[in-house]
Amino acid sequence: MNMQRFMSIVKKEFIQIKRDKASFAIAIMMPLIMILLFGYAVVTELENISLLVLDQSNTAESRELIKGFENTSYFKVVGKVHSIEAIENSLDKGTAHSALIIPPDYSEKIAQNAKPTIQFIVDGSDPTTARTAFSSGILAAQNQNTKILSKFNSKINVSNNLAIDIRTKVLYNPTLRNQNYTIPGLIGLIMQNITIILTAFALVREKERGTLEQLIVSPLKSPEIILGKLVPYIVIGFADFIYSLVLGIYWFNIPISGSIPLLIFLGSGFVVCALAIGILISTIAKTQLQAMQMAFVALLPSVLLSGFVFPREAMPKIIQYLGNIIPLTYFLNIIRGIALKGLDIGYLIQDVSLLFILGLVLLILSIFRFRKKLD
């Protein structure tokens, strides 16, 4: 081997890498981005599960029970309500994941050697969070039971060593079946990944083949070119969505509790949003390799930060804020809300609005980025 020729090739490759600034920047920044994302977003230990309290007793004993739930560090009281309807509404919207209902005669029954019945409700749509909440809630009640028995042991005689009776109820996914939660999310993830990857190569392919010049000299305007390129991929993305939805329902037996037409309509909006991301990447990248790298950079954070795998409530606030700019975050709330909870548009209006606003912004940005000229 001639070392001089060999070193010439090595030098030439380093120069080529240096000139490809986008790829060079990705190579430098990717390890930093990945270690930060995985370090903060991959959280397997759940804390501060949102807890609503309906304290109909409002006594020192009931407040001690609530404190016992908070002291486990697994629960965070996010509000005190005055009706069962308020609890159901919050669980439907996802603003709380568990609820504790204390009866009016809680303190009196303890004093009368009787067992007061408390109810603990868990949102079972996310089995991981639900299992932690379920076991932690029972543990908190058992700890409170032990305290009561030790405090009044000489005064009361309670059967089965139980001072309080806790009744648990799991909503939306009573069997805590993982597929009921993961498959709807997987449908959204598949839609996003396929559409972004397909459209990310759209304009770049035109540049590399030289056919973009023909579009440039034509009377077509930038919005017409962008929207014209979107339509075929909208059809493909919509077909993939229907195909994945049918597989989820009939192969994995995923129940759809809500309106399927509403889900299809909102799914179409998400397809357009994902396509806009791909088109935006396509307007920035100069080669198909760069497009692939940028698509990868866009897709991985969405898997981690959207709540597809790990509960967003367990992530640091700054990571949650980053997840708020990812369209998949809102579509996961939409598809899981319709499939598991049977929610209508009234409960989903915030997620729907933010999703369509993001899609519109991305689409406008894509059109703005595109220049009907070669760089």
C-alpha cells in the first residue's frame, strides 16, 4: 500500500466532511442531543401521580389519610373537588390520573369501631402509570390502617386487622391490557414516521435529478408546488392510517370506545401535519443523505418526548415543554382519548386546536422556505 496515496484519500475525505456542514453538525451535536434526551426523558420510576381528592368528611382523620397518600411521594394532590362528576370530568380530560373519595362518616366510623369505606379510582388508560398508582394507593391505605390500629389498639376491636376498607376502581382499561394503550399510540407513530420519511426526500430528489429546474422555469408558484407535492403523500398517509387502524381493531382486538369517523377526520389532520414536517426537511436538506439524517433527528425526540413510551408527567418540566412542540404529543392524546375513553370533540378541543395550529405553522413555514430558484 502506498501511504502517500492512502493519506491523500484520507485528507480528501476530511475535506469533504468539512464541506458538508449539515452532516458535520449532526455528527457533532447528535451525541449531545441523544444523551440529554435519554438521560432526562427515559424515566421508569413514576412520582407525583396527579391525585384528585373528594373529602366529604373534612376532618383531622381524613386530612391525615390524604397526607398519607402524599407522603408516599408517588402522589401529588392537584385539586380538591366537591362532586363525583368533577372527578369523572378531570379523569376524562387527563388532568388527573387518580382520585380519592372519602365518605362523610369517615371519622365517625373509625371512632365507632366500624370500618369506613374509601374509594380509590385509577385512570387505567396507561397501564404503567395505573399499576404504580394502584399499588401505591393500596400501600398508602394500608399504612394509614396500621397507624389507626396502633393508635386505637386498646380501644377498638376491628376484624381482620382492618380499620379502613379501600375499594379500588380502574377506569377505561380495567384489565390493564398493554396493547389497548400501545397499539393506538403505535398507529400514530407509524403514520408520522412513514409520512415524514417519504416527504423528506420529495424536493431533494428533484434537486439531485435536476428536474427541479423544470419546475422553476414553469409558471407554477411555490405554494402550488408544495401543495401539489403534498397531495399524493396525503393519500398514502391516509391509506396507511386506515390500514393500521383496521389491523389494530381486528388483529389486536383494540376497542374503539369513541367515534371512528371523528378519529379518521382528526387522523387526516395529523397526516397533513406530519407531511408538513417532511416537506420542511426537504426544503432545508441539499442531499438525500442530509434529508435522512434530519428525518432521524426529528423522529427520535418525538418517540421519547411525546409520551409514546414514557409518561410525560415523570419528565422534568423543560423536557415536557420540548414535547409540547411535537405534533405527535397531541395526536397520542387524541387517539388514546377516543379509543380508550370514548371522548368527543369537546374534551379534545385543546389537543385538536394545538395540533392543527402546529400543522398550519409548519405548512406555512415549508412554503416560505421553498424558493423557486436554485441555491
